[in-house]
Amino acid sequence: MKKASRERNIPTLNSFGNMFFNSNPALAAFLKHVARTNGYFADIGAAYGHASLEALKKKGKVLAIDLDQRHLEKLEKDCPLPHKARLERQCGHFPNEITLPLETFDGILLSRVLIFLTHKEISSALSKIYASLKSGGYVYIVSPSPFKKKWVPLRPLYEEQKLKGSPWPGTIENLWDILPEERSRLPNNIQMIDSDSLQKGLINAGFVVEKCTYYPKSSRLSDGLLEVCYAIASKPPLNR
């Protein structure tokens, strides 16, 4: 089997992981949605704004949300002048600090954000996203999975918690003890996301899940694939 290409990424300024440039099915679907509608979209966890800039190129209006003002300042600087009128920025923690307008967005991208949230925050985030989408709107989610190759040492804890029936078995509360090299780029508490948990979380929030699986796909964990879990889900249209 052909090996997966190395992901292109750059570290964030606040030690909350990296911003990735490589595409994935959720991001690709998000950008197709933007190009098809030229509507209003949110990019939550925008970092330096790669996805936001790509959406602006496709004539969408974009609200970029990030925890670090420095990332958003770089996005503003990098945004081409013809697109600036369609770019909005908001700094703060989602879902704890950011309030999204109700029934406003055509689509929302939530890329590599759930890894930093607690169980309660994930439920709150999904509920707030649902409420902020227009009827028929979509959410696109990407998050590192428990099967990420570099996280092999974390897998026994995930499998133990999965066996015990935890609704979010990817909870890691001592990352630095298990993988001390991650201290400089990730918080000590993280949440790996598997497809079962994400699908149930979306359904509980009211979404219709169209796809929830792993990428890249492989039948063997030893191939080092299944790096991320992603989902594409919609808010049901109103009955007419």
C-alpha cells in the first residue's frame, strides 16, 4: 500500500498544536460548499487562517475564530485586499467565550479543536454550532484520532476506557507523562476523537450525520494511517 504523504504544518504560537495545510475530506467538502453558495461561513480554530483564506478565494464571507489574537492578526495581514471586506475575525475560546449568532451560518468548519475540549465543552460546542447554523446548514469536523501513529503509547488507555463504556474514551489527562516530547506543543489534557463518540455526539446535538469515519483509510493500523477522525453533518431543513 502506498504510504501517506507527510503532512505539511506549522506550529501555533500558543502551543496548541499545529496548523495543517494538507487537505482532508471534511475540508474539501467545506470549500466546495463555499464555492457552491458564496454564503456565510465560520472557521473555528482558524489559527493562521489557511482554511479561511481558501474559503475567501471561493467568494465566501468568513468569520475566523481563534484563541490567539496573534494568529488572527497574521490572517488579516495575509488576506488579499480584494477579500478583506468578506473577512471577519473574533478572538476567544469556543464554546466558553464566543457566542455565535443564531441560525446565521451556511456552514461551519471545526478543525482540530475538539482535541482541546472537555466532554462538557464538546457537547456545548456541538449544540451551539447546531443553533448557529441555518436550516439545512452543515458542520465539518476534523480531529486527531486515537489511531494516529505517533500516539501508539496512548492507545492502551484509550482501549481500556473504550472497554469500560466511556462515551469519550480518548480522554488523556497526563499526556506529558506518557509523551513528554509533546509538552512544548500540546496541553497536558487532550481529547482524542473516535468515530463512534463523534457520531453519537452529533446525533445528540440534533444533527443528521452524513459521514463520520477516519482519514486516510487503511485496514491495518500498522500502516500509520487513520490519522484523523472527520465528520460531515447537517442541520435538518425545516418542514414546509
